[in-house]
Amino acid sequence: MSDAVVVDKVTKVFNQGRPDEVVALSDVDLVVPSGSLISLIGPSGCGKSTLLRLIGDLITPTSGTVSVAGKDADTARRQQEYGIAFQQAGLFEWRTVVRNVELPLELRGMSRADRRSRALEMLSLVGLSDFAGHYPAQLSGGMQQRVAIARALAVQPPLLLMDEPFGALDEMTRERLQSELLGICAKTGTSTVFVTHSISEAVFLSNRVVVMSPRPGRIVTAVDVDLPVRDDTVRQSEKYFEYVTAVRRALRGVPQKSPL
């Protein structure tokens, strides 16, 4: 099985050759094994979201290559090999919850009956079956994010790209959705690239936390996370705090022993 994502020597320069030129990323290498959840963390402006958008073929690299499921990023995008969830749910207010989830299936030309069945299946997966007929304005922020995740998963993509999807939520809702996301990924086998500013969130969710430098963004180190379970009890464990400390030290540029 090919890796979910391979980023090879990617550099991204905005406004190249102009006085306001910005080197956002420099010579980045990243491999995301199939079925894993990788978090990207680093200071604001380090290029985390830029790297995510490059993987999603929303922008193109200045140099280097990006492949998704063994295909170039452009082909992967055209074949809908991934789903994307952003910090804002981005739901259409005039469409019901179920019709929001149906949208990518509708764009693919799936029959009405089949897309309704798939959308209801995804809503059940995120625990929102009872709200299929509601409109986004009738839902809490956390529920809207769950709808966005259901929509991203509706085409059953092998890869999920998430750009701080829980960043605007309160801590209790955030922790609950973190646990739900892990359950969803376990059920679907989906690979995930997750952008976050939260060290604790990165450690709880990830198989590997990728630490990036200030701009121009480079990968400084990667901390492999091996926790026995991913539930609320592990958040209080000594091993969890050791990983949190390791990531914090990496962000501060403090040398550390690896692995833990």
C-alpha cells in the first residue's frame, strides 16, 4: 500500500520576484503513512496551512513535488481522493444538514437515493442522525463542525485534511470532538493531516507530531507518539505529559532525547 502523502523537497514562494516576495516553505519533506494521523504544529505564520493547501492542491509548489495515494496532487484532487475540513464549518445556511452532507455527492453525480443514504450514514457516524432535517443556524458550533466532518467524509476519501477544525470551540466540546474524530478514523481507516496550534491536541490525536520552524517553514523534528489508549484517562497520564513536554521543547528549539 502506498503512503497517503509524500511531500518531496517542497518550497513555496508567494509573489516570487516582487518586492513583497515571501518564502513560506523551504525544502520540506514529509511522509504520511496510510492509516495514520499526523499533526502539523508550529508558530503562527510558519506555513502549516500552506503545507496543508499544497497537499490538497489548492495551491501549487514553487519547487518540489506532492503526491497523494501514489498520484500527483492535481490528479488526486480531480479524483476526490481527500476531504477537507477548515476551522469554519462553511455550511450552506439554506440547505438542511443532510443536504449539506449530500453536496459533494451531488457534485459527483450520485443518484438522489444513493446520496441520501450515504449522507445519513455519515451523520450517524458523527452522532447527528436526529438533526438531519435541521438547518445550520439551529446547531451549536460543535455540531456544525461535526456536519463539516461528515461532509468531508461523505465521498469516503482515503485522506482527510483538517485545518484547525476545533480551534474556535470551547475546551469541553473540543475534547469531545477529538475523541469522536479518532473513533471515526478508526472505523473508516482514513489517513489524516491535522493542523493545530495546541500541543495537547496534537499529542492526544496523533501518531506523529511534526514540528515546524518559523518562516520560512521547515520541519524541525517529528515526535512519534505511542500512547496505550486515546481516552480521557490518558490525558492525566505521565507518558502523555512526557510527550507534551517533548513537543514543547522542540517548539522552543531545546535539544532533547528521542525517542521517549
